[in-house]
Amino acid sequence: MKFSEDDFYKLANFVGYGQMESDIWFVIINEKLDQFEDISSRLQFDQVMDRKLASTTLKKTILEFDVDNLSSEGIGISKLYLQLGKKPTKVSYAQKYMQDLLFAQTHNGLLIPFFPIPENKDLNTNFHDVFPLFESYDKYREKVKKLRLDFFSELLEGRKPKLIFLVGADQENVFADLFTEQNLKDHGFFQAGWDMDMVIVKINSLTELSIEQIIELSKFIHETSLPIDLNKDFGPLKLSMIELEKQKKDAAKKVAFEKRKTTSKHNASDPYCVCELCLKYDR
């Protein structure tokens, strides 16, 4: 199984799961790859995916998706949301929250995997065979780190969330490269920094926190972050500019086909040319 350069760039332009306009973003370093077929399935993803739809596309249960794609952080993140909303944080409630709400298209949250291709031991070893664009897995990491840093900066320019969690071990100092201006400092079991609009929290794991630590973290967020409406409903997921442009082009082509102007001269500068050659070619 080989993937083209176009396939790679589609994967590299993936944002994450949930709602792009949300107030709270969670950034993890990597997802995990269960089997190579998952990569083909991910090529069907929109730029931002509802988590339930993503898990269905990957043919995974919500629990399997949590282990592979959320780095087993789903329960911890759900407990934090419940605590922030002053609701009980029992495991059963957190499981239901994760099942029904977490990173859905209307949920006030976005999960962003920094590296766009999930990790897998076999894939990493034979990376060039699967992605011929790169000499090795290390070369892929080297190039994509710069790509994704630029990509993340562009995301922040257009949308500035009120709260960003950086979750997991960061051996490559990706998080440090992302947020140098916020001057993250130790606050016990987590690090944090902020500017006038945004709070950054860096933590190894949310799932491993005790209830006392979740309460302490929630209190810190309430004291430092701008107000966040956890029940905010964003409505249907907004399509990316790429998807909107694709819809526009498809609609224009449909109109062109209906006209059936077979006598029109070919216009190479018109992407919607309706000459006989182009009509037959597109069909």
C-alpha cells in the first residue's frame, strides 16, 4: 500500500475532531494507528471531523477511538468538562459525556493531533515504502514538524481560543515551539501561561489526575481564563474553505453539463469550460 504526495498533503491539512470555533482546544502529539487501512479511511475525513463520525469512518467503537485517537485521555477530558460545569465527575458520568458529547460537531471543544499520520511501529519502520515522498520516518517528522507549526500558527491567527491544553509527553519540544510568548511556569502538577486573551495549560495526562487535582485545575481555569460557555451549541459543523470551494466547483460543473453547449470553443483559462471536449473529458 502506497500513498501519493497529494494523499500526504490531505492528511497534513487535517485539523482535528470537534468544533473549530470552540473556546477550548486540546493538542496531543500523536494518534495511534491500529492498521494501515486506517490511513485510507482518514483520506475520507473532512478538515474537521465530528468524533462520532470519525470513529464510524475508522470502524472503531468510541472506547477504541479513545485509546487510539485520544491517547486514552477521553475520560480525563470529560471529567474536567464536568467539573468546569460544576457537575458530578463520577466515572459513569464521564463515560456518558464522552459517549454523547465529547468533540462532537456542536461541542465546545477541539482535539488537534500535532503530527497528522498516526504512529505505528510497522509503519514507522517501513515508512518510505508506504509514503515514498519521504526517505524515512525521521525525515517525515522533520519536515512535517515545520509544516504543522506553520499550520497551527495560521489556525491561531484566524481563531483564538480562550483555553488550550497541551497534553502528553513532548520529547521533541513541539509545545515549546508553539507557545514561547506565554512563558509557561510550574503550577504543581501542570504548567501554565497566558496573555490577555488565551490561557495555555501543559499537562502530562488528564486521565491520571485525582479528583482533587481536577478540582484544583478547574479552579485555576475559572480564575485565569476568560468566561467559557460549556453549553454553547455551535450548530452544524462549518465546512472548511477547501470543502466550500469544492462544492462551488461541483455546482458550476453541474450547471455547465446541463447547458450542453457542444458548439462552444475551448477556453483553456476557464475551469468550467463547456466545450464538447471538456464535457466528455469530465464525464
